[in-house]
Amino acid sequence: MKKVFLNILSLAFVLTTIAFVMDGDMVKPSMMMRFTEFFGMMGIFTLFISVIYFSTIYLFKSIEKESVKQEK
């Protein structure tokens, strides 16, 4: 389970970094605001990826259990 969370955080970090670099804001906020935006975006990406990943895994496992139940 640790590996799953590490992979999700790694993916969120990469997506956040790409999005942060692609962002073309002309405003130059303070460093504190930049870090806040970066970690906030990373938290949002982590949440979205986790919800999608864990709901998909749950769905596949429940479908598999149901198909095994019907075979018996």
C-alpha cells in the first residue's frame, strides 16, 4: 500500500510541476504564495488521482467477486 501512495504522490508531483511551469502568470507573487499554490495544486491532483484509482480498484474487485459468485 505504501508503494501505491508513493506512486500517486509521484504522479501528482510530476503533473503539478508540468502545470506550474506551463502556467503563464505575469503576476510575480511572493515565494510563500508560490509554495502555497504548488502544494495546493499537488494536494488537489493527489486527491483526484486517489479517488479515481481507488474507486476503479474497488469496482474491478467487486465485479470479480460477483463473477466468481455466479460461476459457483
